[in-house]
Amino acid sequence: MSDKPSEAAPVDKEDNWGYDLYPERRGEAARAKWWQIALFGAGQTNVEKTTCERNVYNCFENSPLVKLMYSALKASGCEIDLRRHIACEVCDVSVSGGYDPKLNQIVVCQNVVRNKGIIQGILTHEMIHMFDACRHQLDFKNIHHLACTEIRAANLTHCSFMSAMFQGDASPIRIRKQHAECVKMKALGSVMAVRPDVTKEEALAAIDKVFTKCYNDLEPIGRRIRRNSADMIRAYEEKGNYGYE
């Protein structure tokens, strides 16, 4: 589905924060551990890749959010070519996907996610990073830029009032704050995953500094998606409000 990332050799260590989670990005052949094979049937690389690519294609054909993000990227001059910009790869089991700003590619972890619903969430999340890189010339080495795009992705694709309570990020009596707290925790986890050189305190400080501005920026989806609602369909139907076809 995509160009081989191993053909583009890493430039330097700073350019490749997070590459340890994506061994194929380093040109290495990923190997499943014995317990992953025994418990989850991992190691069937060709089958996993084919299944992953079919699920990705299905999302681009049928998911309102993925189709909306595709339209937004196209309107911004950054149209996605599935063969070039989406890669199904074997990853570290601690991650399910990622965005490679150096190659401008989205990685879907074929050995971790096999469900179309989860892949939809991964694609939408990472396409927000791609959108931010396209529209706002994001510098992923800048901790504040990174914090902002992670806040936006968590805000628009992951957190809802229900998920915030279930994940323990908020208590029911703090209704107005629980979504924001969920977003902060999601963003923190993402920043820490790709920037091992940054302490938790530094990551939180960066998130706090840009939170209000980035939390209130809902483009290109235009609304926060509530669980078990018609918000995805509404957002897709409203794409013309932003000039997306």
C-alpha cells in the first residue's frame, strides 16, 4: 500500500523520536515474541498486512470521519494517496499507529489492530496530525507544536464524556472538566511516547501552555464526537461549511 520506509535512511537521532516503536521505519524486520504468537496468533505478517490494508480501504470508502479528513487534506493541497501515505506495518505492541512527519506517512500497526472501528480511530487521529503538518507547517521537534496537535487529535477523535469516566480521568460531579482532563491525559501519553527525552513535567507544562487555544480549535471536523451518537455523520454532512467537497 505504501512506499518502503527503509529506503529513506534516518537522518539523525533527533529526527527519529519514536522510531524505536516502529522497527520497519528503521529498516529492520520485526519479529513477534513467542507469547504474541501463542496468545494472539501474531507472526503471520502477510496475512496481517492484507487484512490491515483491506480494513484501511474500507474506512476510506465508508467512514464519515476518514472521508471528511480526506476531503480536508485534499482541499488544503495535501491529497492522500493510499499507496504512498498509508503503511500497514508491524510495530511495538505498546502502540497501535503513528504519524511519520519525515516521510509524511501514517502507520497502522497491523499486528496490534484488526478491527475496522479501531482502525477508523487511528486513521482519523493520525490524519489530524497530517492536516496540522500540511496547514500549519508543524515542527514536531517543537514540544509546543507537538503538544498542540496531540491535544487536537485527542479532543476530536478519542475523548467523550463517557470514556472520560470509564478511564478514570474524571469524576461524574465534574462534568464540565472531565472531557478536558481526558484530552490532557491522552495528549500526555502521546507526547511521552514519541519524545523520550522529555520529562513528564516538561510535557505537562507544554500541554498546559497551549491547551486552551488548541482545545478550542475544532477544524476540520467542526465538533467533538460523542460516543454512540450521529456526530460523525453530522460532521461529514457539514464539511461544506469549511469549503471541503
